[in-house]
Amino acid sequence: MSVSEEFYLLQQTGIQSKGSRSLDNEIEMASSNGNFPASMSVLKGKNYDDWCAQIKVIFRFQDVTEVVQEGVQELDRNPTDAQKVAHRDLMKRDAKTLFIIHQCVDADNF
């Protein structure tokens, strides 16, 4: 399943927020390595609206929004070296996005 399909399914689950925000649901963008948030909001079923807004920010921060929205297309039959490199980059970003989603969804909503 592609990232865009998985994210779409999460959006379609009907999980709704009650509109309340708490500090433990807030995303902390501090990072120990400068590249990845140290803690991320976890979808627990009732915090969908907040989680969705936060995960979109994480996707932008990690430069994977394009992969989420458009997915990764198959390579043409005889791809050029440049196409292979670009496709490899998209596949890495796709894997990164799946990793983020897996870290941000609890077992009941996975």
C-alpha cells in the first residue's frame, strides 16, 4: 500500500476529534539530531483533527508532502539514469513517510 493510500484510509476512518487540545497531544519540534522531531503526536482515535494538522506539518518539515499527495509512479520501461535516481529518491521519501505514519498511529488505529 502506498503512502498516499494509507494516509487516505486514515482520513476516511471517521475518527473525529472532540476539539480539545492537551499538551501531551502537541507536537514537539525539538530534535536531538536536527532532522527529526524528538516526539510526535500519536493518533489515538479522538484527536484526529489535531493529529491531522500536526502530521501535515511533519510531512512538510520532512519534505515528503509530494509523495503523500501523488504517490510514487512506476518507472518507464527503459528509464534514464536521471529517472532512476529520481525514482530512488521518491522511494526513500515514501519509506520515510510510512515510517512517520507508523510512529504516529497507535495500535488500535493502525
